[in-house]
Amino acid sequence: MLYGNGVIAGITLSDHRLRSPMNFFLHNFSFVEIWFPLVTVSKLLAGFFLGCQTMSFAGCMAQCYFYFLLGAADFLLLGVMSFDHYQAICNLLHSPVLMTVHFCLKLVCSS
């Protein structure tokens, strides 16, 4: 899962022909999908290899915060991607005018 999302992020950044709003949102979505499981898996692996089975309250709250933050960003990016697809299908000629780079950055930052 991490490798596949890393490949998607790398390909969308490396090829200049993939500079569309859909691929921009896909790149950001794969970036969030890389960090989303790492929030919990990193502590799990540290506990497994180091043998430390306890977690402080502050660490637990930080892990919960980042887990829910990245989960919410994940769902909001899916909503933004569906809005982009709606614009591309229903308003074919107006889509390039509406989905500018500045507007796409606003949508990603708001999620």
C-alpha cells in the first residue's frame, strides 16, 4: 500500500503531461494515504520491536489527533476529487476555466 501510493505520487510529479487537476488531487490523496496508516503502524512496530507496551497519555492524544486529522483530510480530498470529476463531466467547456491552479491549491489546502 505504501509502495503503490509512493509510485503514484512519484509518477504524477515526474511527468509533465500529468499536470491536470485530477492528477494533482490524486497526488495529494496518495500523499495522505501514505501518512494515514503510518500514524498507528509506527507506534505498533516500535512497541513490537522495542518491547515497550505502554503509551503516555500525551502520545495517545497526539496519535488520535493525527489519525483523525488525516482521516478527515482523506475524506475531504475524496469530496474534492468528486467535485473535479463532476465539473469535468457536466461542465466540460467551463472546467478548465474554473479549475485553475490557484483554485485547486485552495481546495487542497482547505481539506
